[in-house]
Amino acid sequence: MKKALVLFLFCFAFSPGFFCDARNICICSSFDEAVQNKSGPYLLVFFSTSCQVCWEDLIKMKYFLHKQSIDINLIGVSRDLKEDLVKFAEMYSIDCPVISDRKGELYKKYQVDLEPFKLIIVHSRVFYRDSYYKDLQKREENIKKKLMGFKSKCA
């Protein structure tokens, strides 16, 4: 019995997807594809995989939303190639949709020039928008205050 259990656990541990479930990785080509079957609000985090501050921002937001149980859909947006985004998502266990915005359509639509950048969309309208004129720490404080407002409304 013990041998069968050890064999099962050994096979299970080395099966594809044990350490990172590839089915949770969702790299999309458009906003509509990323939000399919999900109602808002949405938190868009614009980032680049080559900028550590940028992708740490995405990971921090993922952690903050989970820790605070805030009911908002997190979506990453990047100009990076899909292949690079898949590697990134696998490496850092990113399970939220990530949009590969190669043509920069969302960057243009929301007037995003630099990463990291965050905005909250509610009912197709921008509810919160980062300010390039504030330092990164102040921007983080501002977005967390706005997100905590969603927690009290959803509770």
C-alpha cells in the first residue's frame, strides 16, 4: 500500500503542471478576450517584463487584492511578445489574464506612455487613473485607497 502511494505521489509531483498549472495562464490579444464572461470592475496594470519595478507592481497588486479579498478583476497589459509573457506568467505564477498589446491599442486608448501604470475601469469608464507626476509610493497609496473602497461596497 505504501509503495503504491509513494509511486502515485512521485508520478503526480513530476507530472506537467504540478508546480505551475499551465491551464491558469491566460495570455490574450485584446481586452474583450481577457474579460470574456466576467463583469467589472477591472484593474489594469500596464507593465513590461524587462522592467522589474513594472512587473513587481503587477505582483503586488495581485497579492493586495487577494489579501484584502477585493472583488475586482486584475488584468495585466504589456507590449511584450506572447511567448515572453507565457514564460513570465509561468515563472511568477501569474494567473490573471495578461493582454499582449503589441500594437499598443490599449496604451493609446488610455493614454499610457510609461510603465508601471494602473487604472480602474467601471462600466466602461475610467474610475481611477495613475498620475505620472506623483512618485511610485504615493501612486501605490492612492490606488490602494481606491481599491479598499471597492471592498466596502462589495462586502
